[in-house]
Amino acid sequence: MKKKFAVILSMLMVALITLSACGGGSSQKDATTSADGKIKIEYWHVNAETQGGITVDELVKTFNESQDDIEVVAKYNPDMYKGLMQNLQAEIAAGNHPAIVQVGWAFLDYFSNNFEYQDPVAVNEKYDQEDPTFLKDNFMPNILDLAKDSKGNQVGVPYSLSTPVLYLNRDLLKEAGLDPAGPKTWEELNEFSKTIKEKTGKYGFYFQEPADNWATQGLLESNGAKFITDGKATIASKEGIAAYQFWADMVADGTALHTSWDEGMQSFVDGNVAMAYTTIARRESVQKGAQFDVATTTSPAWEGKEINIPAGGCFLGITAVDDEQIEAAWKFEKFLYSVESVAKWTMGTGYVPPRTGVDTAEDGLKKFYEENHMMKAATDQMDKVVPWASFPGDAGLQAEQILLDVRDQILGGQVSAEEGLTDAQNKINELLK
């Protein structure tokens, strides 16, 4: 019986191998090679059509047409960087590895703690014999350091750098008898919004509500709060509660719109909201869609306090695991960081270039900056930038979701800012123990 079982098992193994060779199965090589023999890699991003998605597709198309060895497939992930991290967990658990992924600054430590990644400087040195110091030569040390985790590891390369700005419908401001240059403080913005509602019947203000708390951090920390102190959540401080309640009160009295990010920005573009606070990366879509006199101004301050706004955007992490994929990932990444590609990325979004030489290059952004004044607000406030809060350890995804849930509760009038933030802070700190 044992001999008969061994023979049957042997026959089954031969059959499986034969089926695999004939296409009944696929090896890792098959899964990462296109029909025409090119190395196929995936580039995961969070850029919807209204926030750089069109430019992502253009860059990928240009790269794919420029050479014969590599085919890049762009994969859009909804729900911003939190959604991408969740999808990445599931994909890698299934044994699949995209080659390059966008990682939001809030998930820097979470990414380095939970995923296998390649040190980009080491990759540059190993796989680029003609230009082994490309990163060191084209990035200032403090910019490269933005993509180092709390242990000092170089996890990726900064790609998208942004700040939130205040978009203005100057026609609505003029109609309401207000200064078309916009408010300078949050308190003044509140008064503007009341006047707009009274004089025009339209909303005065929309504050972005994507699947992250980036802009919210700026609102609270500019009032003196801190999201994280000594590795613990401290969002429920007196200053944090006051700033959040300020926002909730504007929603409650009908002067501010409370809705999803896409719907809120569409309402602004449609002329139903006078002021919108969101990333400069929405500049192109707003500029193309608005049928009114649109402008941007710098982030408002709280009266008597300094502005602190988190650096938005992402870095690129290489998650490929075999040599062929890693080398292909590097070639595509280097293409994305060329002067021409970075310039196209900035013009198609509004992100501030992370590498040197783009602002002044004739084939870069020199002419674009001279002609496009909406970018000035973002570049003028880069000296106010602070790091995007990244919760330590493995709690990043859960902490972010807790803060998103409490945002809906506070703005929906279910709880006060004090009650909601205190509960959220306690929950996050339990996770961090």
C-alpha cells in the first residue's frame, strides 16, 4: 500500500509540474513579465483624477514608451494613504509585492515597521553604475531626511511635498462686500463666512475631509496643540479642543459645509462655497474647473499665534523583493525624479518639487512659476512646515481611523469636541501601550 501510494503521489507531482509548464499555473517570473517579454512592475498611488491622477498616467505612458525593457502599471488606491496601506497589507499577505508605493508621511514609521522595503540610497549605488550618487547629488540632506524613520533608517525618497492653502472665490467675496484678498486669521475667516451666508445665501467655508487628518493637524497645532508628545497622543488639550469646536460650530450654524472631500471641493468649483481649505495639490483641477475669479492665499493664523502646518504628500518606497524588479523599480523612480518629470508633476498637481534644480531650469518650472501665481501661497509658507504626525509602533492605521471616526461624530453634532477628542486620545494611547 505504501509503495502504491508513493507511485500515485509521484504521478500527481509530475502532472502538476506538467500543468504548470503548459500554463495551468504561473511562476513568479510569469506574473512579473508582460506578454512581449518586458519586466512588469506595479506603481501604487493615491492620486484620483482631480489630484494628479491624469499626470500619473501621462508619466507612466511616457516612461513605458521611452524604453523596451520595462512596463509600469499604475494602480490607484482610494481612501488616500490609509487605504493604500490597508491594500498593501492584504496584497503582501497574499504573496504579491508591488514594486513602488506612495507612502504618506503619517505612515512613515508604520510602513518601516510592517513592510519589507529597499534602502533607496543603497539601491541607487548598486543598480545605477553610471550615476550611483544620483540621490545624494540632487536632494538636499534635510529633504532626504524627511523620509527617515524614527530609528534613522532611509525608508524612501520624498516625492510629493505640499501645504494646505485657502482657495478663494473672489467674485463671491466681492459680492458680499468683503476683501477679495481673503481673511488672514481663523477668527476673521469665521466672520467672513457669516457675512457670505447672510449676503449671498451660500456657504462661506469648506475644510477638507479626506481619509486623513493632515489639515486638521495644522488647524489644531497652529492654535498651540500637539497631536503627539513623547510618543503619546495629546490631541485633547485645551487648545486642540478649542480649535476643533471652532470648526464644529461653523458647521452647526450653517456657515461651513460638512461633506466628503470630493463633494466639498466640487461645491467650491461650482461656486457654492466662497473659501476652501485644502492641499495645493488640488490647484490644477480647481483652476481648470472654476468659472470665477479664483485665487489662493496662505493658511490663516490664530490671532497672536504662530502658524504650524504639517508637510503633506508622500515619499516613494521600493517594495520589490527580487533583483530584476528592484532594478526596474529604480529605473522608473529615477525617471520620476528627472527635472522634466518633477516639473510635469508640479504643473499637474501643485506639489512643491522635492529635488534641486527644478525651480530654475528652463525645461523645469522657471516659466511656470512666473506665470502661475496660485503656487505662491504654498511656496511662501514652506518655512511654517512641521512634520506630519506619525504615531509610533504598529498603531498608525488604527489611530488614524479613530481620529476619522471622531471627526464625523464631532462635525455631525453627536459629541462635543471635548468629549470626542478625550475619548479618541484615550483609545489611541491604549493602543500605544
